[in-house]
Amino acid sequence: MIITGRNAIREALRAGNVKSLSVLSRLDKDPVVKEARGLNVPVKLVDDNELTRMAKNSSHQGFVAISKDLETVTLDELIQSAKNTTYPLLLMLDGIEDPQNLGAIIRTADALGVDGVIIKKRGEAPLNATVSKVSTGAVNWVKVASVVNLTQAINTLKEKGYWIVASDGEAKQDYDEVDYKSPICLIIGSEGFGISKLVLKNSDFVVKIPMCGHVNSLNASVSTAILAAEIQRSRK
């Protein structure tokens, strides 16, 4: 996979995922280049035209890397990795089709201590170079589980002691009226269609973010940030 952008490549380097790095000649002394050489990653100095050709666009910021493909984990592996957390927090996405949205959500998840993200195998944004860049490399650190069916995943999570909290603008309960001191799986839907009816039906709580402006929805990554921040705040 070809990834671009200084921050995304720096995090991929630190995660051991970069196979080779190409940079503008004038960036030879950049700390990221020094870090790559220190990790014995091959570094090639090239001109802007070569980088644009590799990246297939000109927004590479002077850095292009060949990286290992981003890999997902199973739901069981995700649950197992979070079990030593006092109150695990998982994030489930329903209908997020834009890789830019997915990248922003994963960046938010990393910043707010989410233990992992659950996505559907089909019909949603895949883990790709755009996700890597928009997440500023956070995708290298946030575990992502890919599942065939969200409802089945919810049933598995309930069996493991998780409470399921879905975000929906039509909910009667505000997001700060729930006791989050337990294992929680937070569900975020798409801006256009929200969360599917069956997933809502299988949720333990359906909450809303009260709004007082003229628009009736928030970007999915913004909703994630508000809700995850409240969950973590309420647990202190």
C-alpha cells in the first residue's frame, strides 16, 4: 500500500509497517528520514514529479512510503485485547462509507482512548491509504475488527458483558443521562441514514446529543468525539 503525508508515515514507521520511503531531496535531514534510516528502512531521495507519480496526486507533503497493508482483527481478538481495561470502550460504525470520515473517526478514537473499532466487511469504507493519511497514522495503533453482521456482533458483545449505546437524533434520552461505568460499545451511524433499525432495536440505550442550532446533525467524527469524551469524563 502506498501512503503519503509526514505524520501518517511517521506513525507507520513507529509501528514497523513501512517497507521503503521516498522523500524530496531537500528533506534529507528531516527527523522522519533520520528515524527511517535508524530503523534500516530504505530511503530514496527524489524530485517532486517522481513523488507525484508515485502518490498519483500532489498532496503528498514531500513524503511517500510503501507500507504493509492495514490488517483487521476478529471480534474475539478485539474483545480479548480490551479485557484488561477496567471499563472497555469499543466503537461500532454503521454505514460509514467515506474513507475520510473513517480516518477522522479512527483519529478521534485514538485520542479519546477507545479500545477498538468495529466495522462491517462489506458496504462500508475499507482501511486504505486515505484512512491512513486522514487519521494521521492513528490507524496503525487502533485495532479494527471487521465483522459480517453487526447484529450478531452486538449479541456477542452482550454475552461478554457489554452494554450497547447507540447515537440517534430522535432519541428521547440525552447522552449524559447514562451510567457508563461498565463495558460499553458505542454505535455511530452515517450522517445521511443514521443507524439501521435492527441495530437500534438491539441496543440497550439510544441517546442523542442535544442541539440548539439550525442544523439537525453532526459529522460522524464530531459525534464520536462528543460521546467518547463524555463516556471517559463520566468514568473519572
